[in-house]
Amino acid sequence: MRLFLVAITLVLIIDQLMPVNRQPAFLSQSSLRPMLSWAGAQGIKSLPPDVTAYIDRLKRQYRL
């Protein structure tokens, strides 16, 4: 279970903060990526709006 949560967190960070052209090849070719991305997206939806606004602000600030 812990490994699954770590994997979801890793995919979530990469999905949210890294542009598609800079994402690691091992992740783009992963067969588990769609499931992990879905789980991460569900987690983002459950966050308070101020947290998601902060993530968006970081993306704009660092041009990610």
C-alpha cells in the first residue's frame, strides 16, 4: 500500500509540474501510468481550492 501511495505521489508531481516533453521516458512507457494518473487526479479534486490555486501559481511562477 505504501509503495502504491508513493507511486501515485510521484506521478501526480510529474503530471502537475513537468511539461509533457520533459517527463521521464520510463514513466511515459509505463502501463500503470493511466491508473496512477487517474488516482492522482482524484486526489487533486479532493484538495481545498486554495491548495490547487497554490499549485497553479507555482506553475506560472516557474513557467512549468
